[in-house]
Amino acid sequence: MTLDLDEHGRSKPPLDGNEWETLTGFLDYQRATFAWKSANLTAAQLSHRLPPSNMTLAGLMKHLAYVEDDWFGRWLHDEPRREPWASVDWEAEPDWEWESARADTPAEARILAHLDNTPTSSAALTRGTDKSS
């Protein structure tokens, strides 16, 4: 299967796929877009707060990693939370992923969010799932 890549190395999501192919295609496209847009940012740039909120790009990156891992791992595959999420006291620190991201290096954040050019994709996260719908 040959991927149709755009000028930024993103695979184009299918416009005529089934529901599953469309969902995972668009997730992969959005992940690749975030990777492209944040590829050369420094730790200071990733941890810079974006007023009027305390949001940072590093926090957004970690939050997206958490949401994707939680939905695909916990809810789709009924797996326990993996690290680093498993050891977090979510009751005491409900915004842990946002707050802790300021201490992460850009490489750590990119690896966690699958933005580090590894072959991880939505397809890899959805192994063993019925994709016929």
C-alpha cells in the first residue's frame, strides 16, 4: 500500500473510507500536523504559557497523548492505564498532564505523544479491533 503524502509528510486521510478508516486516518493526519508544527520548538517555546490561560503547547501535547492513550487503551481495549498515567493521583491533580508537561524535555513530550517520527499510528493503537464498520 502506497501512502499519499503531502509536502509535510502527512498521509492524507481517506475521504471514501469506512467509519474506522476515516477516524484513524484523520487522527493520524492531525497527529502529523501537530508534529510538523511543533518539530523545531525549544523547551522554552513549548512551555511558554499562552494567555489568558495557563495552557502551554507542551501541556497540549501531553494532554493529547493522555486522551489518545486513555481512549484506545482503557476504553477500546479494556486495558489498565499505562505509565505515566497509572501512577497519577487524578483526584488530587486533575490537570496533571497540563502542569507536569512544563518539566518535560521536547524529546520526552514528542515520544509520549507519538510525534517523534516513530511508526506509531492509530492503526498500531487499535490492534485487534473490529474495523468493519
